[in-house]
Amino acid sequence: LPEQDAFDIEYWLLEEAKLQRMPKPKALAGRVALITGGAGGIGRATAQRMLNEGACVMLTDIDQNSLNETLEAFQQQYGADQVDAVRMDVTDEQQVQQAFSSSCLRFGGVDILVSNAGIASSSPLDETTLENWNFNQNILSTGYFLVSREAFALMKRQKMGGSIVFVASKNGLVASANAAAYCTAKAAEIQLARCVALEGAPHGIRANVVNPDAVLRGSKIWTGKWKEERASAYQMNTDELEEHYRQRSLLKRNVFPEDIAEGVYFFVADLSSKSTGNVLNVDAGHAPSFTR
Ligand code: NAD
């Protein structure tokens, strides 16, 4: 190489190396995420993922004690400027509106909604009471409607687009024993996300779904009677259940709240900017496409 060219190349390589060493701006810096069920297993792991990427997070949950505890832990780690919390029952229209207003006052808006708050209950069809049916529909299907409608209206007004992610369930796609009310409500969430995607597209609002398979550890659902109910539906004891989930997956792995948080993060971050109305199963390979 002529001397000048060699000098230029060396110069630019050094500049490039300097750039590589410079701290990168965080992927979600300047964005505000509202997370429902933020004091539960998946919600908390998702909040952590977003906080690590620089987002401001408004945690919401019906469980005030868990919410306080989660907020305290996050504020210690990230500082009070980046995270706040407000108690919200997703079935209460007024509380939903108030939580979004709180986020606007505290952080200036909402760019990301993670609709995740949920329950699980199990009963054979002929023992499913209307009360139990309505309980599932109210928290899951109706709750997801109320929070996504609020986010949608706000994002439209903000005119900056947005990303809405529903944490539904693989049971919204495949039926599971003794869980008609739950499966049906989860299916409604998935179809609702597609409708939000359709109406949101002209406004730059994306809506996608993450479907977890059973997430036993870290989930409050599983510390309740759901674990026993599932075990009895599969005619197993609770110790055998986790191994059963692992063995039936193609990858022979269990999934954890952090795995679901990665899926949510994908749909929130710009790397999925051309994905909307999509469903991602985080299930180590136990999707409806396989017959095992
Ligand atoms: P979790 O119980 O640890 O967390 C759920 C959170 O939702 C709790 O903190 C709870 O207080 C909150 N919540 C319940 N009812 C509420 C209401 N009316 N208003 C506001 N908050 C409410 O459970 P998780 O595993 O983190 O579940 C999160 C989501 O993932 C749920 O929608 C659940 O159906 C779904 N999911 C979970 C699994 C699993 O195996 N854990 C599998 C598939 C789907």
C-alpha cells in the first residue's frame, strides 16, 4: 500500500476500536413501559429486562405487598427516577385509567405495554361453575382488553407509535385438560392482540403475543393450588410434573420467567420493528406443530 493509504487505514481502524470501546446507548433509553402483574414471576423478570435496557418502568399489580417489595428492590438497584409502582386491578376500568394517568404524570407517557397480569384455575368442564368461568374471562380476556384499549388510545394521542405485548399462554392455542375456562380466555387474548395489531398499524402501534409453556419456578401461580390441580390432571405428583414438562419439550428444558422476558423484550425492542400481530411460543419446543 502507498504510505498515505496505510496511514489512513490504521487511523480508521484505531477510530473504529475507540468507537467499540465507547458505552453504547441503551436500547430502551427514553421509553416508558407499563407492566401489569409486575410483582409476579414473569412480570418482574420482564421489568428487570427493560430496566437493564434503560426504560422507565411503571409496575402495576393487584397485590400491594408484593408490589411494595418489588418496587423497593428495583429502586435500590436502579434508583427512584427509573421505576415506580401503582396498585391496579386489571378488571377495574377506573383503576386502569388512573394507572396510565400516573405513568403520564410520573414519566411523561407510555410507549410500551406488557399485559401480563393473570391467574390460573383448573376444573373439569362439568364442574366449572359460571362464577369460575367469569373469573377467568374477567381477569384474562377482559383485563387484557381494558389495559390494551387504554394503551392504544394513549399511544394514538402521543403520535409516537408504541409496542403492546400480551403474555398469553400456549393454552390459548392448544387445549389442556380441565382448563376450559383458562384456555378459552387465553385464546381470546391472542385474537385481541391481532385486532390491536390491525387497528394499530396505521398509527405505528405494534401488538404481539408471547406464549409461555408452564413456568413453575418463580411464578406465584404455581405456589398456589394450580400446581396440585395440574399434577392431578396429569395423574402425577408435583415432583414428577416439572420433569414431565421438561421431557415433553423438544429441547428437554424447562422455561423460566427470564426466558419469557427475553421473548417480550424481542417484541418491545427495535429489532422486531417489522413484526406485528405475531405469536411467539417460548416453550422449548412444544408448539402445536408437533404431535408428541
Ligand atoms: P404470577 O402469579 O407469578 O404473576 C401474576 C401476577 O398477576 C401476580 O403478581 C398477581 O398478583 C397479578 N394479578 C392477578 N390478578 C390480577 C388483577 N386482577 N389485576 C392485576 N394484577 C393481578 O404468575 P406468572 O407466571 O408470572 O404469570 C404471568 C402471566 O403469564 C399470566 O397471564 C399467566 O396466565 C401467564 N402464563 C403463566 C404460565 C405459568 O406457567 N406460570 C404459563 C402460561 C401463561
